[in-house]
Amino acid sequence: MIDPADADQLIKLLRRHRIELKHSFGQNFIVDPGTRDRIAEGSGIEPEDEVLEVGAGAGGLTVALARRSRRVVAVELDRRLIPVLREVLEGVENVEVVENDILKFDQSAAFPRGGHVVAGNIPYNLTGALIRKLLDDPPRPRLLSLVVQKEVAERWTASSGASLSTVAVQVFSQARLAFTIPAAAFTPEPRVDSALVLLSVRDQPAVRVDDLRAFFRFVEAVFQGRRKQLGGTLGRIDGIGSTAAGARLRHKGIDPQRRPQTLSLAEWEAIYREFRSPDG
């Protein structure tokens, strides 16, 4: 059986199919079988789990996920890689290969009961949009096991909402950085190290607001001024000026000179209730 996580075998496989990897697709394939197996082992997948693999690539991680689960739906955008996946997965009966953009993939149709596991080596340019796609609407997975940039993993597991995707991650899940992965474990070799991060999806969102979509739109709007002080940004968004916005922030115990990336989830909820929610 072909092991596309072996560097020599991957090179021969891609050459035979006349494929050069595209930087625009964020294609960085794992070329260390030991790292691949460690990722699969650390993914939290159980034998009866159904798995959605994001960006199956040449199937290096897919084969390891298939050994550990009941069913894998392997989604890949690059149509050139579909024949590669079918060759690698020949005889593996519990994997369904789907050519699709993961941001357009109907998760609810493939996993109508939810409770599945999402796994994959995530293209670095997709992390924010993908998290919202996977977690915004039910049926939600029970766990996300994702290889992302180390810096992204550190932001997701921080105590403050350092970005919009961090707020989304922490609203819907409890995040844990499992281990780091050196850049040398991939080809083409990325400029930065990666990490495996585990997101255990919450039964209920961590913020109690009237409308989650409106909450995230509000957070996104505030992050447009991430380098600016909260008082000025909220004053502009609400059209009340920085002085009035600052007074309302102080009333909530929040310094209006702070920046958005310093806020905790509880503070985001308090600000949303004060400035947007009708029950604030």
C-alpha cells in the first residue's frame, strides 16, 4: 500500500499524476509517518466515530484516520488530487472521497446527527472562516482536531479573544494545544511551525446573547479597529462619540483605552449587551 506520508513515495506519486502543489491552496503535506501517526493518535478519535477530514490532500492523514474510525468523509478541493486519493485509498472501504470546497460542503447532510469529529491539516488562509463554518450552526461536531499554525493555536488557547476566530473558538469550544509540529515535517516546508489543537465543542455556547450571528457581526465590527482604543471604536460604530462610549464602558468595569484583542469572553458579552443587545 502506498504511504503518501513517506516523502519518497509522495514525490513519486505526485510525479506519476503530473501534479505540482499549489501555494494558493495552502498545500503543505505531512511527509513524516511518525508525525502523521502521532497526529492521528492524538486526535481523540474513537473506533465508532465518524470523521470529516478537511483538505485530504494526497491521503497521508486519511489512511491513519480510517484505521481509527468507523467512517471518514475526506473532502478535497483540488480536483487533480482526487485520482491520487482514490489510488492511495484503494481497498479502504470506510472512506468516502468528496471533491468540494469545505466552505461550501453541507456538513448537516453528511452528518445529520452531529457528534462527529473534524480532523485535518488546515490551510493557513482558511482557519477563521472554517471555524465559523463548522461551528456556527447545528448539527455540530463533538470535537475538532486540527493542525494549524502554531501562532493560531496559541491565540485560540489564550485567555483573551485575540482575534475574531479566537472568540468563535472559545464561544463554541474548549481549546487545548496538544503538541507542536516542526515545519520540516511538511512539504513544501512552511515558514513557521504548526501545532495540533483540540477543540472540544460545548453543549451550549459560552456566551448568553439574544442572537449569536448578531454577536459575531458586532465582534467583527469592533475588530476592524483592533489597533484602536475601544472607546473610540465603539463611539464610531454607535455614532455616540468616544466620550459617551467610554462612560458606558467604565460603567461595565472596562477601561475604554483597551484594545479589542485584550477582552475576555465575559467582557465581549458585557459589551455586546451594553451596545447592541435589546435585553442589555
